[in-house]
Amino acid sequence: MSTNGTMLAAVFRGPGVPVLEERPVPRLERAGDVLLDVELCGLCGTDLHVLADPPGHPAEPGVVLGHELVGTVVEIGADVVDLEPGTRVVVAPNLNCGTCAYCRRGLRNHCIRFSTIGIFRDGGLASRVVVPAVACHPISPGVPAEIAALVEPLSTVVHGVERAAIFPGETAVVLGAGPVGLMFCSLLHHAGATVIAVEPLEERRALATRLGALVALDVGSLAEARGELGADVVVDAVGTQLPAALEVVRKAGRIVLFGMNAGASTEIHQYAITRNQLDVLGAYVGQDVFPRAIALVEQGRLSLDGIVSERVALEAVPEAVADMRNGHEVKVQVEPV
Ligand SMILES: [Zn+2]
Ligand SMILES: [Zn+2]
């Protein structure tokens, strides 16, 4: 932050890479908001979709990007009761209205006025951000920053594993070992499953086995991933892998569709779903999943080492986004000093 009340921010201006701009340091305006000092903020596949040409995910032009953040409360609005300056928090970026028909049915992740910090309103790729107190979840200062900044994507994986309803002793095949697929490998293993990862990139396959997969296979090895009976659970962490999932799952098994690709459409063999009595389950962000994701990282037993491939300064964000696009990174996190 400069002395004239401005700060550097990585801003969405359209397809390409984020634009570095000097922005006024945000101030509290609503009584339910808090001002955070950002410690670390991750970049993710959603950011790449936002910046793609044509865009694969909508976003508000002019918004400060960044929705995977850990920070410290600096100032609180008049109505904030549960947080105080100095509290370290992770931010649940998806906001809901609480009053629409979906919110009233307890489906707040399907709120019709759904909004996301770092996509539709200013996020964490800047040294300061104002967010609603309701989005902030305290986290122990003992959790390393790079792990704390993984809580947001981990929370969505917690929801995916919840949808899978995995039971110890079951087998799970994870299709795709990017950051999310790797977290699925780790959490499914932690939950007692035998995990098989399928991934084209060798270094990601190596990470998958380090994080809990029993084996990691190349994409040509679906028959091997299937084994004799087929997997109890198959997770598509990519967004295009339903046909492959149908090949690998056992009869009466579960397929969790987690990855999202708005441009993909694929022909499927519907007969196989009916004949084999499959459960095909969509998993979208989740709700009330932050407390469990935080508990997992505070317990320190879930293996997440190696998912973060690089930490960069805010100035290097445009370059880092270009590297991510080329597949040169797993997860990049940004320190907005
Ligand atoms: Zn993300
Ligand atoms: Zn709503």
C-alpha cells in the first residue's frame, strides 16, 4: 500500500491476463462488513475460465480477482459481533441472499442472487479487501498460509466427497489430477478409499500417488483403472469425462461430476446408466462446508503437500496466469505485499 491511499490490484478487464492497476484502498461501508489484510490468495482454473476468449465463466469487468484467500481482520463494521481486529480468517467467497426460493429451501449454493467474491465483487488479489463478516471463518494461526489458502478449493472437494458418500474399503477412480483432482485423491484416501488416479501429465501422476492414490495411470489405461468389477465411485475432476466415467464405474456405482466446462458437450450411452443402475451426481461448490475443510487442515493429517507449485508477488500475476494456461503450474498463490 502506498502513502497516498492506493494499492496495487490484479483486475479483470476482459479476455487475456489480469491487468495491474492502482486502486483506492477499500473502506468499510456496510455495518456487516470487515476489512481484511490479505495474507495469501490462490489463482485457480475458474480464473482461467473467466479470462478465456471466449469466456468460460462470467465475471464483472473491473473487479479485483481472487477468491481463495486467507487474511487478517483489520477493521470491523458496527454490526459485526463474532470477529475482531487481529483474527485470522479464510473467506467463503460464494454469497447468497438468504431470502429467495432456493435459499428458503436450504439450497443456498443455488441462490438466484448468487454472487462470488473475486468474480462479481472485489476479491483478494490486492493487499486489502472488504468482505461481509458472514463470509469469514476463523482459522488457527498455526496453519501454514499456503495450506490455509487451499481451504476454499478444499471445501468444494469436501462437498464432492460428501456427494460420493464414500465408505472405508471402497474403491474410487479420480479422472484428472489438477489441484482439485489431487485434493480428491488425498481426501478420498483419508476417508478410507483405495484411490486410482487417471491423468495425462507424468508429474501430476507422481503427485497423485504422493497424496494418497495407490496408483496413477495414463489416460489410455481406463481398462486397468476399471479392474475386474469397476470402481464403486468415479470422480470427474475435469468436466468432460462422463463417457470415461461410464467405462470405469461398477454396476450400481456412483459418478460424481465435479469439474465444469461450459463449452463441453458429449455423447453418452444413456442405456448404460439405466441398465447398470448408476447414480450420476452433480457437485457444485457446496454449502456449510468450510467448517469441515478448516477442521481437516487444522488437524494436519490430510496430505496437501506439493499442490502449490509456486508463490509469486502481485506484480507477477499476469505472467503466472500465462504459465498456468500452458499447464506449467499446478497451483499458484499470490502474496499481495
Ligand atoms: Zn477457485
Ligand atoms: Zn437466495
